[in-house]
Amino acid sequence: MHPKHLCIRDFTYDLPEEKIAKYPLADRHSSKLLVYQQEKIIDTIYKELDQYLPSDSLLILNNTKVIEARIIFQKPTGGTIEIFCLESLIQYNDVFEAMSQKGSVVWLCLIGGASKWKPGEILQKKINAPCGEIIVEARFLEKTDANFAIKISWTPEELSFTEMIQFAGNLPLPPYLKRKPESIDKERYQTVYANHPGSVAAPTAGLHFTKTIFEKLELKKIHCESVTLHVGAGTFKPVKSNTLEQHEMHKEFFEVGISTIENLLIHSKGLITAVGTTSLRTLESLYWMGVKVILNKNISSQQLMINQWDPYELPAKEISTSQALEELLKWMVARKLTRLLTKTQILIAPGYTMKFTNALITNFHQPRSTLLLLVAAFVGKDWRKIYDYALENHFRFLSYGDGCLLLRN
């Protein structure tokens, strides 16, 4: 059955409020880890992860960094307007270019209190930062569907958007935490390996990793590679329609180096573990990009983007993982590309066949979410068995909660 026809009511469960972790544990790697393998469940902690992965396997991490994407402006009348920077517009080649802009940038935003913002009115905010006073202004440009195109300007103009927003903005904690950001979140709502600013949500499976875990993985000769997928706010968007056909998946920028793709090819017949759903979506997107190259040798970078239904509609029966990666590498070499910069809208749901991701480390996700659908595609109907076990055995759910290692047969 095509995933378009899946009923979302089949992917819901009762999540009591008290099961949602509102704060992280004191030690990242002390979080509980549910290991699912060969239909059996083991209860352990993240610190022991190395015991459940074989030597010479490959671990893929998403090294994106969460930006302080919420900017709150106080009007002279006392009202507040909140601008939530969702994604950079098409006029920038990628997130890095948008984050590097100096003096001004145009961003697609959600607006809290939009009815209080009169057309032509410029919002202003002053911040006392270590580098001196920063003045930030916001100007409404146009409305696009449910979002707004906003021009954000600031002085001193020599500051990049990345530098400015870390002083002017607040971390965009998930709405289900139902609290404002606190000092602890500055450190703990980032992975220890976060390196490339651009996400408005953390790749939460990686929040549990520590230096100790990486040292143990290295001793066991488990190799780590990084990809960058900038997580959008759509990751929290529940499926509100009865079937998936009416649900539009969010598009996200990602970047992968050619050496990482070469390493994936080397390990394509071994165990490849994705740390987080974002890493998995990136890996699986690479396969389909290789398929697109095979189908059209002269394909452009823009055409390479994966749309949400591509994996279910592209003819790829006879194309192996190694073939897809080899052709993608040839395409990059022919264009003298050392890094692949593109977007993916891939939707992974039951009916999807994994191409080379054998293991997934992930948190416990919201009912009726595309993240839960991905888990159901990965382990099949046993997703209920896994979630029932977690609920009954005091696992903590969602972003700051515990997680699981899911190993496919």
C-alpha cells in the first residue's frame, strides 16, 4: 500500500503528561536506553551503547547546531510580538549563506501576536552585549500561506546573523515542554558535537552522547562520520489529516562531504547506525539522489532534491545501494564538488524499505507524528510493543527524554 493511504489513527498512543521529560538528566549518558533486537527488548543506559554495536561498524551523527531562533520585540504600547525564524528563503543557496549575512537578512518566520503588528511598522530591540549595544529591527515584507517573510536588520553591521541572534534571540524549545528557556538549556539543548548553526530544533537522539561514549566507541573501532541536516520546526508538526496524502512534509537543507559518501560506500554491506531520525533521513535521501542521477545523468543540483513521494514513485527496483552511491560520487566528481548541498522532503513511513540504515538511535516520539511513522517503517508493527514497554518501565519521553537503539534483522 502507498503510504499516502495510511490512516494516522493507526499511529497514535496515550502519552500521559507526566511521561514527558521537561528537563534533561544531570548526566547525559545516564539516560535510559531501550535496545530492540530480534524482537527482544533489553533495558540499559546510553553509557553502555558500545556493547550493542559491532566493531568496525559506522555511526552517522548530525552535527547541526540549534540557533536562538525566537526574537521577542516589545512595542512602545507594552504589547509583545515574537518572531520565530523558521528557514532562510530561496534567495540564499543554503543555510550557511543565510547565517553568514551581515547587516540584514530575509527569513521566513512564524509571528506570535501578528494582529498587533501594523503594516509599515518597524519593530526595534536593543541589546547590551559584550561587544557593545546591538540594535535589531524587523520589517514585514509579505505573507506566504501561514508564514511571513521578514527582513531583519541590525547594527553593528559587521556582525553576522549567527553572531547577532545569539544575543538577540532565545532558544526555540519544543512547545510540548510548556516552559521558557532557562540557563541549563543553553548547553543541554545542543549536542556536544554541534558545529554548524542553522537548526530550530535539536537532533535530540544525540543529546545523550558524551566524551566518555565516544572514547568507548573508539576503543571498539566503531567509526563516526558527520552529516549536517538543519532541523526545521516542521519536525513538531503533527499529522492532522486522516491520511498522509493531505500532509505536506517539511523541506530541510542538508550537507554531506564527499569523503563521508565514500565511507558510506565502503560500509554499505556492513552495519550503519543513524543517530537520530534526521541522520537517517539524510542517509536514505542519498540513495534516492543516486537513483535520480542514474535516471538522468545531466540532472542539476536543484533537480536532485528529494520530494516526499519520490521514494515510492521513482523506478528503482534493480538499483542497489552501492550502485546509487557510486553514481552519485561520479556526478559530484564530474562537477568538482567536494560537498553535496541540497534539500530533502523525504517522508519515511510504513511501506518504505530501508536502503542501507540497519540501526537507529532515537528518542520516543509524539503520537501522530511523522517521526513515529519513521520508527514504524523501521521496526514494523513492533513499534507498539516498544512504546508499551517504555511507558510501563518508566522511560522518559520526547526531546529531553530517554531513547532506544533499534536494530533491524
